[in-house]
Amino acid sequence: MALGEFEIIERFFTRPSRRRDVLLGVGDDAALLEVPAGLALVAATDTLVEGRHFFAGAPGRSVGHQALAVNLSDVAAMGAEPAWALLSLSLPEVREDWLREFALGFHTLADAHGVELVGGDTVRGPLVVTVQVLGYVDPALALRRSGARAGDVLYVSGTPGEAAAGLEALRAGDSIDSDDPLVRRHLYATPRLELGRALRGRASAAMDVSDGLLGDLGKLCVASGVGARLDLDALPVSGRLAAARGREDCEHLVLTGGDDYELLFTLPATEAARLEAELVQVCAVTRIGDIEEGRGVRCERDGLAVVVAGRGYDHFA
């Protein structure tokens, strides 16, 4: 007999509470959560649609991981602590093996970051996953997009472009079960929560790179009312990406590829060198330019202006 809605919730998504601040979790009309005194509630939500955000036939484990990871990345960009998650799952049919793997991917990442699933909904429909992550942060230390100032130094974490290369490999027909590290980078993003904590109260501005570095830098500049100089020669290109693609392709992937979930951030110039030395102990960070007066992003190579085509992903472009 096929599982019903409540059997799905009970079998795959109900677990004993692991957090003392969950006063009431899965199983009631709504959750009751206790936010620590003096801290602000942080909320982030994302929706993943089959055929748009992940391939039809994608392993349930990777979809469960990705659905939570994209929200954890937003929380990291605020310098916040994730605590609770809500899950809305639309399913065209009940496939127990897929649900089991989905729950494994979701819960494994949640447990790694102390996040508890406290509620949600399941319905019949196209395969769509919506996750909301709630957390908290000292509002005086929270990171925002709007704090960059002329003279600040611009950084990005990790090696953007790899996830986009992995997506292209999948589109070209590579097996979705491939051991290719670029494919796995696309399927299993690493949210930079530890770096977000390290930037808390230090970075002047921050955001995650989800729709392409160049486009997301433009958003940060608009929010802060500044411009930016981007040094193309300084872009971090991983060895495995460089081995698979030419320099021009690598640069395009780094600038416009999405789904990296690295952090883009600015540091005050007077503190940049000292803070950079501390931050590299958390994860790789690369100085890629500067914030300046004006509007928009200027790209340079060898000190000369370069026009770059493409601005990143937009659902409605």
C-alpha cells in the first residue's frame, strides 16, 4: 500500500528533538521555538524545481542536501547561526527509495550544522522542494550587502566556477552518479558557515555567490551605493577547473556560473591584510579587487579596462 502524507512525515522526517530551544516541533499545526534573548531572528527560504534547479532523475540525496545547503549559505552570508528548518515537499508520486535518500541528504547536512527540522508540508504535484531556515545573530554584528564603502578591499572565498562546470558536464551527458569532483561540487555545495562566523562584525559587507560572481557583485554594489574594480587576473581558478577548461572558459565560469555558494565580502583597507591572514585559516579567500566611488563594476586586466559579457543567472531574463 502506498504511503499517505502523514506516513511520509512520520517515516522520513520525524525524529526526536535534538535542540533544547525546540519547544514543539514536527507533528503539530506549527512549531514553537525559543530565540535566545538579545539576538535577532534570521530567516531564509529557497525553492528548488525539478528541471530548473536539479535534473530529472537527480539522486534524492543530492536534492535533499542542495535544498538545505542553499539556505544555509544565505544564513552564512549574514554571519548568523542556523538553528531550525521548515520543509515543504511537492511529490508527483511516492517513491520510498527516493524519499529515503532525500531525507538522508537533508538530515546529514542538518546534523553537521546543528539544524533541526521542525515542520513543513507535503503535497501531491510537480517535484518541488521549498526549505526555510531560521537562525539568529546579534543584530549589531550581522553582515549585510549594504555596508561596503569606497576603499574597501573585495574578496571571494573558495574557487567559484567549479559548480557551473559540473552542471555543464551533466548537460553534456556525464552520469549523474559521476565521481567527477566538478559534478559533485554542483550536486553537493558546501555552505561557508564557519567563514560567515569569522566575518561577523569584521566584514563591511557580504553576500553569497549563487547566481554568478559578476552579477552578485553588481547587487552588492547597488545595495551599498558604490562601484567596484574587479581584477580579472586575480580570479581564483582551481587546478582541476584549469585542467578541464581553457583560461577563457574558466574565467567565464568563475564570473557568470551559479550554484557555487561561496561568500563575496569586503574588508576595510586598514584591516584587510591582518584579517585576511586570519580568514585563510578558516578557508581559502582571494583578494579580487576594490570598492570605489561611483556605480557598477569595472573589470580590468593588466590595468586595462575589459568588457565582460554575461551577468549571471536570472529566472526571468
